[in-house]
Amino acid sequence: MTFVAVEGQDTPIGSVSIVEHDMPDRQDLRDLAPWIAGTFVVRAHRGQGVGGALMHHAIAEASRIGVPELFLYTSSARWFYERRGWTVLREDDFYEANRSRS
């Protein structure tokens, strides 16, 4: 499920998705589902509340359809999620873990 923020009638400026699993290669994380994924805001619209509004909408929609908990992975925006009440479940390097499996 993907939500898109638009400016005016049809200009996309951001998006966020809820997916079953954001790291399909990580079998050790299969019990964690569903995930927030692909959070993105066009650079010119960052810092204007678009990302926060998208997250709020995605969480509300997940709750509406009976999803009690969401997970996510971020390598660069931990501060963004922590400011919105997310907490760290565990710290991991997704990319390093995948390299060691190759």
C-alpha cells in the first residue's frame, strides 16, 4: 500500500509505503511485519511537514485495517523517525549483513 502526497491537483511531492517485508533476504527478521518503506519527500518540500504527514497517514491507515505494529529500517534518517515516536528495536547494518552472505 503506497500513499502519495501531492501539491495542487497532480504534482507528487512525497510518498510512503506499507509493505509485508522490507528486507526479504533477512530470514532472521521474517517475524517482523509489516514494514514502513520507501519514505521519500522531494528535496524542495523537505522540512515542511510532508514526511510527518505521510507517516501519520500511513500509521493511521495501518491501524484502521487492524495492523497493531509497524517496523522499518533506516540507514540515514533515524532522527526523522525518533522525532515521531519510533524507538530502536535493534541496530543492524543491512547492507553489511548481505555482503557477508554473498
